[in-house]
Amino acid sequence: MQENKMGVMPVRKLIINMSVPMMISMLVQALYNVVDSIFVAMLSENALTAVTIAFPLQNLMISVGAGTGVGINAMLSRALGEKRYDRSDAAANTGILLAVFSAAVFLIIGLTCSAPFISTQTADPEIRQLGNTYLTIVTTIGIGLFLQVTFERLLQSTGRTMLSMVSQITGAVINIIFDPVFIFGIGPFPEMGVAGAAYATVMGQCAAACLGLFLNLRYNKELHYSLKKVFRPQASVIGRIYAVGVPSILMMAIGSVMTYCMNMILKAFSSTAIAVFGVYFKLQSFFFMPVFGLNNGMIPVLAYNLGARKKERIDESLKFALKLAVLIMVCGTLVFELFPKQLLSLFSPSADMIRMGVPALRTIAIHFPIAACGIVMGSIFQAFSRSIYSLFVSLGRQLVILIPAAWLLAQTGNINNVWWCFLIAECASLTLSLIFFKKVYREEITEKF
């Protein structure tokens, strides 16, 4: 069999080839996140706040799906690099079963935990009702999300990132189209408000999952699918997937804990403070999502070339990706510094939100270029099955440092001081990332090649 392009294509061209489709698809995903919030904000600031406080649990679903996908991706790409095709097939088929299992777990969580979860973050009865409605829908109909992520990861693992992009963009576009239709009741559809935003979300995910399945069956010829293999998983394969996947799940789930804790700190100021934080989180995705797309495109490249023992390709990939990621984030910092009021104006803001949001965006954006370095270095931890180090870095940044710093700064009584916690946490995490990066690079490349 001819060697996969990840082992022979010129590195810079390969990184662009692998990452740009995912960067574009994630930009579309970021656009959906912003458009969704823009439409919800048209209903009321309370509606925007409700969706914001639902986000931590919704993000936990994404973390489980994407983290499991990282485990599938790392095992599958390395197996292809080592020409162990039985193992790559096992990873693909087992991954599909794990997606179904994850959806079943969140169905139960959604039915039992949505209302209590929302209630801990607000005492406002309207926000509680809106948040519970939205969260119950997106958690109980989560099968589309988990299958979409799995099928896209399978395409990425074999280098077919363009097809993965098609799947993700299709889901996001359907989402964007049906958001206003369901929220405001256009044509034959009834006006559903916040519930309409949730239904548009799950509709887009299910459509993307169906398309992802078709693209895998039609074009992903390096993998062989079988219902018999899907429902007869090997414990050893599940173990290998989750050896990488669980640290990745925890690493991404830390973001859910962080946003929940930040909401709890900010509610002491006002519900508007929570809304500002939610708006920031949507807007920053325009710059973080492309860098994460770059990261996702690098992981199979690094894993493949580790299996193929090609050190020079690993080095060149890391250097090129670091420069590209920092460039993207510098652009993000400039946009947030120069146009904060214009960005906030997209969300039908009150005068209080503008007053609170402008300094918030400018302060938080300072840390963007520093974050880019950490994200790129984290890709080698995931690709080399050392995701535990990514977990330590995320724990340090988002919980051990950021939340205590935010709480201490909140004690000043000035909301503007709270936002400095992001820069403090990012500087500390970069230091930790550099320490772990040198250790992993030495153990996996310098001493073995």
C-alpha cells in the first residue's frame, strides 16, 4: 500500500492541507456560536444569560465527544503509520460504539440534572426556566453531537480533513438557517424562543452526523466498518482509546468547571456580568477555534511521523504551527483592543453591558498570543499519547490559578479587576507547558530516534 501523505508530503504544505479545512470548519462553528447568541440576545438579556449558564454542561458533552475522538485519532493515526491496519479498524469501529454510549449517559443526565444545575447559578425564575428548557433539549438529544464528532475524527485521522470540513460546515449552516426560523417562528414554524435555538442546534448536529457517516463509508477506504465489530468491542482497544481520551476529556471538561465557577463568582456582581462573560466566550472562539483547528490538524501528522520515526518532519511541523498560531492570536488581540464596543453591539447590549464589556474584552485579549504557544505545545502531548501533561497544564491554568485569582480579584469589588485573572493564569500555564514539552520531546524523540 502506498504511504499515507502524512509521511511524504512537504511539511508546510501538509500542515496547511490538514489544518486549513478544520480551521475553516471551526470558523464556521464559531460563526454559528456567535449568530446563535445574537438571535437569543434579541429575545432579552435574560435569554442570553440563560444560554450562558447552560453552557458548562453543554460544553461537558462536547468535551466527552471530542476527548474520546482524540483517543481514537491518536490510536488510529499511529496504527496507520506502523502499518497495523487491524488495530486502526478496531479503533474506528469501537469509537462508534463509544459515541452511542456517551449519548445514552447524557440523556439520563439531561433528564435528571438540568434544572438543579441551572438553579445553582441564578435565583431569577425567568432565567432558570429558560436555561432549563434549553439545556434539557441539547442534552437529551445528544446522539447527533457524539456521532458527528466521531465521524469527523475518523476522516481527520486518515488525512481527509476536507471531508471533515464539509460535514462540520453542513451542520453549522443548517444550525444558522434554522436558528431564526425556530426562535422567532418564521413561515409554518411556531415561535419557540430559547427552545427553538436548542432544536436548531440538535438538528444541525444530527444532519452533520448523517453526512459524516456517508462520507466515511463512501471515501474512507483505509478503514473498514462492520456492525459486528461495532457491537463486539475489545476491552484492550477501549483501554487504549481512553488512555489518551480520558485525560483529553478531563482537560476539556476543566473548561466547563471553569465557566461554572466564573459564573458563580460573577453573579455576585450582576446577571449582566455573566452575560458579558458569555459574549466574550462566543467572540474569542473566532480566534481560538482556528488555532484548535490547527492543533487538530497537527495531531495525526505528529502521531504518524512518530510511528514512522521521522524526527525532522516532527520538528518542522511544530515550528511552522507555532508561528501560524501566534500570528492568528495577535490578530485576535488587535481586534479586541481596537473594536470592543462594535463587537458587543452585535448582541443587542444594554448600556450597562457596554460599560462593563469594553474593559473586559480589552483586558482578557492581552493573553491571546501566550495561549497560542500553549495550545501548539499541547498537540505533542496528545499525539504522543501523553495527554496527562495537557491535563496538568489545563488544571493549573483554569482551576488551580485562574479561579482563585478571579475570586481574590473579585474581593476588590471592582468587576474590571476580575478579568486580569486570565493573563495571570496563562503566564503560569505557559511556564508549565515548556517544562513538560522539553521532557516529552527528550523521552520520545531525542532518546529514541
